[in-house]
Amino acid sequence: MSKAKILIVEDEAITGMDVQRRLQRLGYEVAGRCETGTDAIRKARETLPDVILMDINLKDDVDGITAAEIINAERRTPTIFVTAYSDEKTLERAKITEPFGYLLKPVEERELQITIEVALYRHKMELERDRLSRELLESNTRVKVLGGLLPICACCKQIRDDKGYWSQVEVYIREHSEAQFTHGLCPKCADETLEVFLKQEKPANKPQKE
């Protein structure tokens, strides 16, 4: 198991210590323990945890939901809410922060581990999706698109550019797009080329002896 850093935000010292012992027993690294929302925001900035176990009801004016909103606005961090309250109003407020899990106290160790691992996996997939989206966007901005009417010679098939110069089709397309060319033979041309080659290789008829 990877040694993920977990930040514990819990205003009950005994509960916080118990969660810390469980996390360490499961192989995680504890980035710190906080009892207020204000301290959670500060600690998250300092330690850059992989996951935050966030109690919703905290001692100061900044509760867990508000703290999660502020932390995610600065750096998207998987947050798992841990609380003894499961009323509908609290759940609706928590949904706004897009949490990666929701645990009710008392938390079972196996449930804690599964929820953390799912949060880590989801976050990894989000980062990968964002990376692919950025690469796709960057690729699209680099692509040049050919459009409009292109003057092309009916005989040699060369294209005339906007400066009046004539060039081969592949040269023109390569200079005006991201396309690259590799050469080959279509079936018709391959047959014709083979026929010419065989004619050239055919030995001349020798005169017959009388």
C-alpha cells in the first residue's frame, strides 16, 4: 500500500487519537491532527495531504464543510466527511463540496480503509482525466486546418499557394497542416509497376540453331 498522507480534522481529542492510531496501523502517514476549521485550512496548506478526514461540526466558526470549500478552492484535495450527524440538511450542504466519501461515527476500521482507498483512486482518475483533456486541448490548438479553394494543376497535380508558387501536393499539405506523409503504392499502380519490372527483366529471345 502506498504511504498516503492523511490529515485528521476532529474536535474530540480522544476520537482524533483513535483515528490516528488506526490510520498508522493501516500503513498510512498522518500529516497532522486539527481541532478547528481554521487550523485545518492552515495545515492543509503546509502539509499538502493526499486525503482529509474532516469532521463537520468543529469548535470554531469555520465548520468542516466551510473548511473543505476553502481548501478545495486553493487545491483540490479528496475530503471524506466523518460525522455523527446524518440529517438531510447536513448532507445537502456537504454535497456542494463534492466530497470523496461520507462516514458516520463510530467508524469501523475496514470501512475507513475502503473509503480512503476509493477516494485516492477517484482522485487519481480525475487527475488523469484532466491531463488528457489538457493534452487534447493543446493538440487541437496546434492543428492547422486547410479550407477554401486550392488551385491545382489538372496535369501534374501541383498546387499553387497564395504567393503564386507551385509545389507538390504533399509539400503544400505538410507546410499548412500537421499531417506527415509516408509513401506506398495503391494496388493498381503496384500491378503496373510490377508489369513494367517484369518486362525489363525478361531475357531477349536467343536465335535458334539450325
